[in-house]
Amino acid sequence: VRGSARHELEYAFDLGLSGPGFGYIHSTDATAGQIARMAEEGTTLVWSPRSNIDLYGATVPVEVAHRLGAPVVISPDWTWSGSMGPADELSCAHDYLQTRSSEISDVELWSWVTGEAARALGLDGVLGSLEVGYAGDIAVFPFSRSPYRAVVQAEPEDVRLTVIDGEALYGV
């Protein structure tokens, strides 16, 4: 046992476990210096706000990470203390940031579960964007004048159509 999570991050850095292809989850006590190093090296910060708050009573300083340019993705880690899926975690992230009057936009939150998540997994160019040649996974939600807000705060019953690899799997 090496002590706090802050020391665990330093240990991971010392072992060379940082940079593109590496992601840190539950980094609730990461220092600004450690987050700056993650940004510099391209290490992804995996943000699970519901689980962080339920388990630790605090969450990653995601606004600091965003300001410093660290790659950020949103993902649930498990259902016991976290969300049932990415949509619930995204909604939790939005609600948390609203309590802090955060300037992180709905578009940025949405990108953290789409393009940024694909990049973190080394799958940019394959998925995470609606482009020719990418995997054709699509979810359709009701019209909204604030389309990203409609996705960020969506409930399961809001989904109108789900298309995976070009095949409609669900629709109302």
C-alpha cells in the first residue's frame, strides 16, 4: 500500500503508465500539477461523477482538467454506486456542473461520450462521429431548440430510434 490516490497517480507516472491510450478513473484528489501532466502527456481523465460522489463524497476537478486541456471522457464505472449507463452518467455530470455554475457546455459534455471517448480508446476514425466510413450507430431524440441539452438530459423513454451498424434496433 502506497497511501493516497495522489501517491497512486505519481506511482503510475513513474511506471510510464501515462500518455495516449491510458486513462485514470476516480482521480478525485488529483492535484492541478498532476492534471497538467495528464494534459501534457495526453492521458485521459475518465470522469464518473455519480460513483465518485456516492463513494468518496467528492469528484474529479473536471473543470480544472478541462481548463488545462486534459482529455476528458464520461463513463459509468459500475452500477452499484454509479449510473446504469452512459446516458445517466451524462445527465449526472450535467446536473453536477449546473450546481457549480460551470461554463462547460452541453456540446462539450456530449463530445466526452462520443468523439473524445472514441479517441481515448484509439477508435477515432472508426466511431464517435457521423462521417462516411465510420460505424453507423445513431440515437434519435425528439426535436429541441437546444439539441445537445435534449441529449444530455435525456431519459430512456426519450429515445425515438436506435440504429447500430446501420440496422434499426429500436424505434417508436
